[in-house]
Amino acid sequence: MGPGLDDGYTEGSAKTFEWRTPPLWGLGLSMNSQGGSYHLLHDGRAKSIEEAVTLHGGEASASRNRFNQLSGAERNAMLRFLESL
């Protein structure tokens, strides 16, 4: 996720800035299972799906940049889709 999300902790052989994004199935259920608000990313710092996407760097930079280039309607459609998972 890039050095911008580096928290200084390692897990196994991963470097402190290397994290694997898990499959997104169940993402739409996470708000209700997390007390009515989102706590996303490896450390819970993202409080919305949009914030989680925009905080990504490293190998995810291209995806983040494409998301940021979406029109408002396209972005809303993408967020609705992600919330449906």
C-alpha cells in the first residue's frame, strides 16, 4: 500500500510498508459489524471506503488515481457497488 501507510510494524517477511489487500467480499457488511462506522485498512484509520481507496499508494497508486479521476456519478456508482459486496 506504499510508504504513506507504513506503520513501522512487520508481519512475517513483509516489510513495514507492504500489506495485502484482502478480498472485498463482505465489505458492505463491515459498517454494521464495526459498530455503525467503518474502520478500514490494516490499522482501521480509514473511516470510509473512499478514504481507504485514496490512502492507497505503492502498487495500488494506479488504481487510486483512476478512482480519483472518476466523475461524481461514476464514483458514487463505484461506492454503491463496493457497498453491495
